[in-house]
Amino acid sequence: MNRFVLALIACLWLPSALANDLYHASIPLENGAQTSQQAAKKQGLSAVLTKVSGQRNLSDNPAVKQALQEVDSLITQLGYGESDTAGGAPTRTLEVGFDSQQVREILRQAGLPLWGSPRPSVLVWLVDDRGLERQIIWEQSERPVIDKLRQAAALRGLPVLIPVGDFDDLMAISSSDLWGGFIQPVEEASERYQPDGIVIAKLTDQGIRWRLFPEANQMQTNQTRGQARDAAAMIHSLADYYAQQTGVILDQNDDSASVVIAVGGINNGNDYVALEKTLANLNAVQGVHLRKLNDDTLVFDAQLAASQQALIKELTANREVRLMTSQEQEAYTANTSPTASDAQHTTQPAVELEQGEKAGEQGESDSTQTLVPDPQPSAEKRLWFVWQP
């Protein structure tokens, strides 16, 4: 076992890490009047709440209304900037940042979900059928549709990638491949961008039709379709989809304060690191540390920011994790709860890393210090999962 990796996981304590730009807004100012600035602050808070929750049209929520009246107390950064406008003078903007913990508390009080970070990156292939011949719209095309995509993606906090259109792209894919929806060339051309999801969008005089493949490595089996009036509306639909899949409702119920998470199927150091990253990205988890390692099973103590059901939904949305069956739980429980008699024959002893545990108790030998039986499931709340990379 790699002791460095084990120590790294054992020390893990993660207050949900969220990208700073999710809590920042850039609002155009009509003039320098105080009333305009105050309105811009409220507009900035509304924009941040939309980005962080993944929800639109929040103005009627009582908790949001109250927060807007107290907007000054939530601001951590305030300044001025400029934004470029097509064919005109730059527009002065108010740059405002908000306290992440207070924003989370607003969402909690409002009963709104938290759509944290990192978020899935979406590669958008655009093919335009509005001219004499179909054309792929590349990142450097300087077409209005690209600006609309970027603006909408920034408003929703959705990482959007657009193919650059260099020699490699031109050799890998054609407009007919995209229009015909041929998956193999799209998969091969997309691989260099390493996206989480892929979109094939067709621009017509009637609007835009699109196919979303939420998991880039499962294009053959998993997709959804939609249509919208323009590219910005498409981005809003994509953001709605991902926010619904991975957003979690924050709560403070007693039964969701803490839980034990057991994950079986950890076979090597790469699995350790990948599982650590997965847990660190969970919005439903405030903090987690490794309690025990036994054979291929890791047992964590987790402090939750949401319900257990929200945790299960978010964790199993990852294709590398699934819930154990009851039969598997029984088998893993037997394997991770050795008796004193068979502990002597355990080739991979359980390693206790629980916070506050004493390294040695008076009268115990060195062997008994590391061979601590795992508590029976009836003694605690435990969620069982299987890691299947």
C-alpha cells in the first residue's frame, strides 16, 4: 500500500470547494448614480444565486427577496471594470463578489439546491444550415452565435468548449458527419478536448436543434434531444439539465448531520486517488476523513450538508460508483468485521485512522493496536457503495 496516498486521504477535510467565479458578477452600469449602483448590486446577487443554485426565476422566493434587501452585508469584493461591446465604446461595469457561506445559507433558507463545482465541461459542435452550404462554426469564427454561447454559459456558470477548427479538427470531422449524427467521428474528434459531455447542434432558420450526450464516453447509449429558439436558450436548457442531475438541497435535519460511507472495490493507488477526488467534489459533503482501510474497502466518516438521499443521488450519478446490493453488504460486512480469532490470519490488517484515536492503549500489544474490529452495521448509519472504474 502507498503510505503517502493513505496519509493524504486520512487527512482529507473538505469544506465543499467551489469555484470563486460562481460567487462573482459583472453588471453593466447605466450611469454613476448611487441608485444605479445599488440596483446593480441586487442584480449581481440575483445572478450569483442563479449560477450557484442552477435555478432561474428566483425573484418570488421570500428568502431571496429578503437577501436582496440586505445585499450590502453579503458583499466581500466591490470594484469597477469595463466590458467590450460590439461596435461601440466599452461599458462601465460593477464588479461584485459575495460571501460563499452566506450565499449557501440563503439557498438553505430558500429551499433551493446547491449546484457546486467543479462542473461538467460541455463541448459544443455547431453546424450551420442557414447558408448556401452547411458549415461548422469554429471558436475563432467571429460569428454572433459564438458570443451568445459564451455569454449564456457565463451567466449559468457552465463550462462550454468550442472546437478551435485547426488542422487536426479539419482532418477529423466534416459538416456532414455532424449533420448526420455519426457518433464515431464525433467521438474521435472530441477526444482531444477531454469533455465531460458533448453537444451536436444544428442551426436552421427555424432555430436550433441539439443532441446532448451527457457522458462523452457513453455516446452510444446515453443521449437526450431538444430544440430552442437560439444558442443562448440551448445553453440555458443544458445548464438546467446538469443542475437537476447534480444539484443537492441543503438542509439541517438531524438524520443528515453525519454518516459512515463504506466503499468496496478499491484495488490500487489509482483507485484511492480517484475516490478521494470524487468525494472532494460532492456538494452534499462538508467534510470527510478516512476511518479505516481493510482489504479493498475504505470506510469514511462524513459530515453532510444535505440529506443522505441527496448524497446517494449525487454520488451514484458518477458512473464509477453504485450502491451495493443487500447480498454484497452482507459479504463486505463479514470481511470487514474480523473476530479476535481470525484477526491473527488477516493478511491486510485494518488500519484505524479515526480522529482522536489513541495510538496505543495500556496493556495492548502492537498487533492489537492495528487490528481493531469494525463496528457492526447496527451500531451506526452506514451507506455502502462499490467502486467500479
